Amino acid sequence: MPLFNRSTAGGIAIQRWAGFKILDLIYFALAAMVIATICGGLYLNQFMTGLYGQSVSMTQNHAGYLATFLDLGDLAQKVNAPANDVFESHAIDAEEKKRDTALAAFDQRLAAFRQEMAQKTSAEGKFVMHAIEQVASSMVAMNTSADAVFARYRESQFGEAAAQAVDREVAREHA
């Protein structure tokens, strides 16, 4: 007689269901939960990896936009400088030519960036397009003011030209 009878555990008869003992069914259920947990973990891992990849892609896009706006800022400074430099150089035509050359480079870069962003229909693209339009309108206002400085300086109204230049700087700081 065996020391342990498998059909009874501690004197209690183990029931069978569809040919399996109840303990076997509990073992299968626990194994299924372990497999489901592993599969769920793998799914979450894949999902989080995908989100991370999207985040990296968006960050790279934003860095590209920022770099372009920084380039535009440098070009805008070159457009702005001649209206201030005219007070030192007294060469109105040369400073206007420098401004016009810098403005052409700025407009070319802005148009290329605007064309690139026009192809994007996402909310991000629309946001950047709005920022581009703000930059363009600021450039128009800055050039209008610079034209007024050059005109007043050409008419030998140096005080008014200086006041206009100061007004430009104050307006730019408060914008």
C-alpha cells in the first residue's frame, strides 16, 4: 500500500472535472494568469516604446523649428542693424542697401520655412504657421519704422530720426 494515495489528500477525496483533478485546473488557471500578465507587460512595453519614439520625433521637429527661428532671428538682427548704424556711418544709401540685402535673405528663408510648414496639416504645423505670420508682420512693422528713420535722416531731421529709432527699440522691447 502506497504511503500517499493521490486520489485523496489527507483523507479528502479530490474531485475530477472533465478528466482533470481540481488542483490541476487551479494550476492551469494560475499558469494562464502568468501568461496573461507577461503578454500584458509586453504589450505595455511596446506601447510605451512607441510613445517614446513619437516623443523623440516630436522633440527633433521642435528643435528644427527652434533652429530655424533662431536663424530667422539672426537675419532679422541684420535687417534691423542698418537703421541704427546710420547714426554712426552717416551713409544712408549704403545702410539702406545693407538692409535691403539682409531683408532679401530674410524673406527668402522665411518663404522657404513657410512653404515647408504649409505642407503640414497637423495642429503643430498650424501653430508654427501662426508664429511665422507673427514674425512676418513684425518684420513689416520694423521695416516701416526703419524707412521712417532713413527718411527723417535723409531730410536732416536727426532729432526726429533718433526719436524714431528709440521708439522702435522701445516698441520692440514691449512687444
